Amino acid sequence: MKRVQKPIRLYVLAIFIVVAYGLMPFVSVMPVGRDFFLFGLWNLPLNGSVFVLWDSDGNAPPFMIIVVCLALCVLSAASAVWAFYDSRVGRIATLTFVSLDVLWWTILVIVAILESESPGSQALQLAIQPIPPLFWLAFIWWNFTRADVNAYYAYQASREE
């Protein structure tokens, strides 16, 4: 059987997912007075930062929400590294965890819109938040399901048998 080289897109995807879904949620928010300045790639609604979950009075969100947010970030990044090191199961785990991460943050945004006391511009800003992450998610799915990536994982699976 002919040797199949690891596609460059796997390198790019692994780095992108580790940075965008694993690192950026921890560093993408800067407090400015009572508000937050978000910077990043818009790969998650509200950039996936748990700091934006605090209310205006400074009260923290429920502990389980913080745990789930942080766990999804860590599991997304870890599964991307696993997928990079030749594991078809790692690829499935990466697609699952990144999709769950985007879904989780989208649900948090919907809940924030529904609980918003001041409809209008803030609700509109929140409603726009889930749109760019869907494009990033489609980009990740598209790249992980390309023919060259499938061929590479099939080749790796055949070598393990």
C-alpha cells in the first residue's frame, strides 16, 4: 500500500482548534469598567469566555456552568491534539467537542437574550453572536471530512491492523 502523508490541513486545524477553542476563551476578554472588551476570532459566541457570564452586580454564574464551559474548551483542544496524532477516534472526538462547545455557548446566548431586561440593542448584539461561530464550525467540519484527510486516517487505520 502506498504511504499517505499527513495533510497540511491537519497541522493547521490542530493549531487553530487548540488556540481558538482551548486558549482564546481564557485570554479573549479584557474588563473595561463594568463592561468587557472581547477580542478574538469570534469562533465561539461571546468568545467562549466565562468572564462575560458574571452579571452587572459581580455575581458569578452557577459553578456547573463554569465547569462545563471550561471543560468543553479543554476537551476541544485535547481532542484536536489527539486527532493530530493519527487517531480517527480523535477526529470524531474533536468534531463532537467543538460542536458541543459552539452549541453550549449558543444556548447560553439564547438564555441571556430571554432573560434580558432591556430589549433592543443589547439583545441584537447578543443575537448576532452565534452567527460567526457557525461559519467556523462549518469550516472545521469541512476540513476534517475532506478526501485527503479521510484517506490519511484510513491509511493510519490500515497500518494499525
